Amino acid sequence: MSNEQPKIPQATAKRLPLYYRFLKNLHASGKQRVSSAELSEAVKVDPATIRRDFSYFGALGKKGYGYNVNYLLSFFRKTLDQDEVTEVALFGVGNLGTAFLNYNFLKNNNTKIVMAFDVDEKKVGTTVGGVPVYHLDELEGRLHEGIPVAILTVPAHVAQWITDRLVGKGIKGILNFTPARLNVPKHIRVHHIDLAVELQSLVYFLKNYPLDKGEN
Ligand code: ATP
């Protein structure tokens, strides 16, 4: 990953893939420029935040003109390392894991799941979505430093144990879909996505904080 890019605040960096996806679609439809108001409507981020975010990218919108789509796209491509594929290993080829292997983030062409692990003998030795499934016992032998990211879709009770082994193999980032809270050394980044909690939280917000009509 490139270190030449200027430092972007984390909140801005999180919105980058959202902007990138939208601009790619705009570009594909032949649009050369876009206003912050148009962008705001599409990605549901307020225009002031978009202008501030874009100022970090060195993109200064012109009044009455908007932003240059090509410039932004090439910036995002560089920043998100779209030219460099990051290889990913997946643990747990259950319902969720299988869905990820079949999907394999092909639209996001900078990440690719290259191997999967499970303990179920019926799954080990097969390929799912073109990805080979190995036995968990092979973790230490198969995983190498070219695979810096792991996705966990295993049962919660084995998540920490697998994490400890991943840490031992020098993993840098973990996308944790299990409900387990993982303990890792400070230099390892864990992003936790608990789909059940997210869904519950959405339902709770709908019930308790209804949005005014017309509000974004
Ligand atoms: P999901 O939770 O993805 O919907 P599921 O309900 O089909 O999956 P789970 O019991 O959650 O099944 O297990 C997910 C997958 O993790 C299964 O394929 C299971 O064989 C696998 N698994 C269980 N223990 C381990 C382990 N220690 N290491 C790797 N994979 C494991």
C-alpha cells in the first residue's frame, strides 16, 4: 500500500469507497463533472462534508462547474490501491462464508479471496466460487505474508482461537462477522460487523427515531 498519499482523516477515508463507486458509475454513463449537491443526493452525505472531504483530495470544486469526474476517479484509484490486489483468506465456509466466496467482491476489483478454511470434511478439498477450501490444520502452512487480511465467518466460540493463530502468522487486518469481541495486539486492525446487531439497531431506530419526511 502506498505511503505517498497525503494523510486523510479516518472519517473521510471511510467514505472514499462510497464516493468511488458512485463516480465510477457516473464516469461509465459518460458524465465529465458532478456538483456537490448531486453527489450529496446520491451518497446521502451532506454537501458541506463532501466539500471538506474533497478538499483533502486536492479537488477544488468550481462554482457552477462542480468537480471533475476524471480527476477524482484517478485520485480514488490511487488512494484505494485499485491497481494493487489485496489477497484475503476466509475462515468458515457456512452460509455467510459461502455467500462471500461466491460474491468475492468482484465489483471491487482490489480485493480477492484466494483461499478458505473450514473443519468440515465435506467442505475441505472442494472449491466454492472458484476458491479452494483447505482444512484449518493447514492454516500455518498455507497462509503467507502476501495475504494480509482475513474474514471470519466461523462460529463465535472458535473466533479468538483462530485469531490468535492468524496473529502468529502476521495477519494485518481482520473483518470479523462473528459476535465475538476479539483481543488482538495494538498493531492489528479488527473491523467488527455483527449483522444481527445492525439489523436490530435499524429496527430500533425506525421505531424510536422516525425520520421526518424529506429528511436525509
Ligand atoms: P453461517 O454462520 O455462516 O450462517 P452456518 O450456520 O452454516 O454458517 P456455523 O455453525 O456458523 O454454520 O459455521 C460456519 C462454518 O464454520 C461452517 O462451515 C463450519 O464447518 C465452520 N467451522 C466450524 N468450526 C470451525 C473452525 N474451528 N475452523 C474453521 N471453520 C469452522
